[in-house]
Amino acid sequence: MATSKSKSPAIELEVGDRTVRISNPDRVYFPATGATKLDLANYYISVGDGIVRALRERPCMLHRFPDGLAGEKVHQKRLPHGAPDWVQTVRVHFPRYNRNADELCVTHIADVVWAVQMSTVEFHPWNSRRADVERPDEWRIDLDPMPDCGFDRVQRVAGVAHEVLDELGAVGWPKTSGGKGMHIYVRIRPDWSFGDVRRAALAFAREVERRAPDDVTTTWWRKDRDPAKLFVDYNQNARDHTIASAYSVRGVPDATVSTPIAWDEVDDVNPHDFTIATVPARFAELGDLHAGIDDAVFSIEPLLEWAERDEHDGAADPGGTDLDD
């Protein structure tokens, strides 16, 4: 077994109609399993339709590990140098710093594999697309457990969220986070700003908290939260806030994957079962469980009405963001 410091001859992978060179393919990235850089590239190829659907035409921040997981993690917004001419980018502006960044904009599975060659493990896309990066088309419900919150509580809260979504007429697409939580995505019309979508997400989080007060908190400051509760993180809808995409591997020793699941799996799912070793067979059998997401578009207007109601009743924005929108 190669070590993380060993050198091995570069290889070339045929990825669709493109060729991607993988240097040092035997470098071990995931020490718990011995999975290598080449294993990571082959994993992403095996779920190609799914990862491309999750990332397509979105600005994408890369979590890179140039020296494997034992080394420093690099949060990379700008496209790394040396990209082939077929790798596309999208320019985003950061008003706070008055700077621009040309971020990876995936349109082909070869883009993902090239990013792996550049030591990328995790893919964190925006919830908007390059046609109008200031107008999100994805509302993200992040079920984020506090340290003493068990996964059974995450599962219960997911059920409550599903109930509220059904009442709204919204289709939610759940996935494991690759860690201890769960994410639910809802495709929305790109008619609103990040601030509007975040405001809608906060109204939804408050409704879930009202229905499950013993399980849920919307308190923003971590020090003020009950450590046994689950935080519904509405701020993941703020501008330039990102979470790992569907099918993204996580930078942890056992190479867990943020994996789409069906609603009828929620109560029994074990997120540790989903790794780069197991997800390819699942994908081959089930396909992409988020394949229909673009056909189930929701209007957030009812949530904005809830937000207006809450604000009229005296609910204050709990803070936690310094948006520039």
C-alpha cells in the first residue's frame, strides 16, 4: 500500500470525450480505508450524472487537500492555475472586499475529475447559477445537530420538515450531509434575492421549531443553544454560504459521501454506510435520487408571507450574517 508521501507514475483517464491526467494516483487520501487519489477520481466518475447535476453551472468552492487529509485543507474560491481550456468558470463579486473571483463552473464530469487532480475532495456549490448568480434557484434546509443531539433526533426533525413541505406543496429532496446531519433541497424559481430566500428559510425554520420545540432551535449564537437540540441553519441560504453538494465526498478518514436518499429511507438510514466504497453500487442500482429536482419548482411566496406574519408579531432577525445583497 502506498503512503501519502509516495510517488507513483501519472496516468491518463478517459472521461467522456476528454482526457484527464492524474499525477501520483496511488497517494493515500483516506487513511482509515487506504483509498487513494485514483479511487477518488473513479468514485466521481461512477456517480458522474449525479455530481454534475448537483454542480451544473453553479459557482463552486473547492475544498482541497494538497497533502492528503493529514495536511492542510485549502478553501479555494478561485479556479486553480493550470486548468485545461475546456474547464469553465463563472465570475462572482464580493462586495465586502470589492474583489472578483472566477470560480469553477462544472458542465462536464471531466471538470470534476480535473478538480480531483488538483487535490479537491469536497465540492461546495452556490445555490444560484451563472445565468444570474444573484438569484438563487435552490433553497437549502440544513438540519445541523448540536454536539449532544443524536441522529434519531435528526431523523425526527426531517419528518417534521417533510410534513411542513407537503403542506406548502413543495417537493423536498433529502440527502445525508456526510457527517452527523441531513440536508433537504427545494428547487425554487430564481425570482428572489439571497436575502429573500434566507428570510423565507428562517420562516420555515421557525415553523419547524414551533412543531417540534423539544427537538429544534433557531437560536443563532452557538453558545446560547441547547447542546442536545438540532439547529435548522437558515443562514446556509445567505450569499456565498455553501455546503457540500449531493455526491460530494467529505474530507474525513472514512471518506463518507453526502448521499441522496428517499423519504422512506429517512427513519432507518445510517449515514456512515455511505462512502466512496459503497455509493457507486447504490448509484448503479438506484440512479440519481435527485434526478427530478429541476422539474419540481416551488414559489417561496407563502414563506415570505409567514416571514411577514412573524415580523408583525415581533419576531426579530436573530442575525448571524452580514450579507451584501
